[in-house]
Amino acid sequence: MNSKFQFHERLMLGGLLGLLALLPAGCDQKGVTVYRVTNGDANATTPSATAPVTPLAPPATADAGGAPQLKWTLPAGWQEKPAGEMRVASFSAPGNNGQLVDISVVPLPGMAGGDLSNVNRWRGQVGLPPVQEADLAKLGEPVTVGDAATLLFDQAGTIDASKAIPGMPSLGAGKIRILAVALHRPDMMWFFKATGDDESVAQQKPNFISFLKSFQFAAADALPAGHPDIGAAADTLPAGHPDMGAMPPGATLPNAGPAPALPGWTVPTGWQAEPPTAMLLAKYSVTEGGPKAEITVSSFPGDVGGLLANVNRWRRQISLPPLDDAGLAQAVTALTTPAGPASLVDITGTDAKTSQPARLVGVVIPLNGQSWFYKLLGDATVVEHQKAGFIQFVQSAKY
């Protein structure tokens, strides 16, 4: 992608996620190419940007009978890009004076923060003040995603010169525009977003609306294999990390709104701090000889889909089948922390990304309207040795 607008995700997901790649699965008519979203593959190919209709078919997951096959009509001039870890589809479109507009499609479970919080997050990213629930109907423009009616929010503002976005120097002190749609589907929110300089996005708005109208879901919603370790979008994002599905490493946008402060905690001896990737507040690794484990911390508003959904998300990461409510009661252990009661899960399976044996210890702490997620994942022996220190780390956190 043009270096002036390279929205390469800083996604999460260090040890947490595998890059999604698009692999060709076949062609059934001229100009129609079929792709499957899989875990990262060094030999993956990028679909032709000239294909007018592109179906996307993620493989079935353990807890869903099938993932959605996605189809769309690609507007003239749009270039399809590798999907990335948060995105199931990613595009760039030509804009004004050589600029590029970035377009992303991101599915997230649950309500993903709610319409008001998402609109205010988008407004904050372009320097606009928040609005009230009653304002949404006035601000939203009726559009359809396929045959589903929803609202498009068109937000334009200015980026402060001191907060230039890496890879986007021409936007460092100018106007920015975001077109965003949040589509409610059963147990899933789908986010469609176009971001770039004001004039470029305005030029591409008719194409964006056309793209939305062409978008089709062919099966029940389900996250693709290797989708990021999250449960839902955030009302507010941790300070300094990119907007989901949009920002490059190190990038920030102004006025993103309040974010949870990083707790103070006691880090066990031997843990190595690593740069947190997108959606993470903190990340550590610990190695014993060759074997390794990683520790991650994240926080999101609300219950992020509920405890069952998050435990099953963790179970997918180590290739275990989902639980029902009765199974959840047996799998979760209560954990006491100074911040309040927490839920702990300790599971062993096979890492879905590496196909290696793995163990995962996870803790969920509901606190002041947020859900805090702590995870220890890696070699089973290392995790066994580090489990006690991991729990002490969780319990030492001061929010």
C-alpha cells in the first residue's frame, strides 16, 4: 500500500493471533474468485484487484457449524489487500492528490460496545465532540448492507499537527473523514469503515455505499479461524493503540476519548516485557530453555459477550470444543483478587496456530463496567511453572 496511507494493523495479537491470509479455493465463473480465510500462510496469494465479485469463505470453527461466505462487488479502482488479523476484508481506494482511502471489514461478537459508544469513538478520532443517544438518528444516513437496513455515520474533522499518523504524513495537519457502519447481526457486529483525508473519502463515498449494498452473507456469522483474541469492540480503546482494523504500529488519533489506565502490578522474575500489540494493554514472555509462554493483558467495556463466550473463545485457541452453561460451571474456578471476584480457567489442548501442545490459563475480572482479561498461554510445562506467579501478578494489580 502507498506509504502515505499504509493502514497495516498492529494487531494483537502477538502470540495471541495468527495473521489471516487469503488462499485461493477456486473459480466458478469469469471474474469471480473464491478465497478462504485461514491461519497465516507464507505462500498465500492476494486476490486480483480486478475481480468484480469476491466471495470470502472462512473455514468452519469448532463452535460454529460454518463461517460466513462473504461476497461483494469491488468498485472500480479499489485494490484488495491482505485481510490482517482483525479484518476479514481490506481494501485501498484512490483519492485526492495521490492519497489512498483505507477500507476495512471487521466482525466482532456481541454488541461490540453499542451504537452510541462506537459513534462517539469515531467522532473522537476526528476531533469531534461526543453526542447523545437522541442524536444518532439525525446523524446517521440510511444505507443497506446487502438487504439489511442500517445507518452510515459520516464524520469529518481535523488532525492536530502534533499527532501525525505514521505512514500518513499528509494527514498530519489536515482534515480527516471517517465513513463507518455498524451492522447488527445475530451474535455479531460487523464494522465497515473508510478512513482517509477529507476530500478523498468524500470522493469515494458513493463507491463505499455501493460496496455496502453489494455485500452478502451466505451463512451464519462465525469468526474465522485465527481471529484476534478479543470478545468485542471497545467503547473506548486503550491509550495509544490503533483503532480496530485501521491504524499502523505506533499510530494514534487525537481525542480518542477516555481509556482504562494501566494498573500497577508486580511482574514476576524472568518475565520479559514486550511491546503490546493492538488491543493489548501489556504483554510479557517467559522462556525456559527453548519452550516459551506469553502473558497478555487487555480490557474492554461491558461483559464482552459474557463469560461463556470468552471461555469458548479461549478454548478455540487451543483447539477445544465449546462448552455449554453446565460445562462452564465445571470449567471455571472462582479467584479472589483485591479488585473483586474473578473467574479462572485452566485448559490444555493444541495451539490452533502452531499445532503444538499448549496450555492456557485465563482470568476474567469484571470491574467498574470493564472486563479485564489476563492470559498465560504456551508450552504446558512452562505454563505449569509460571501459573502461581501469573496468579500473583493478577492479584497484585492496582487499578
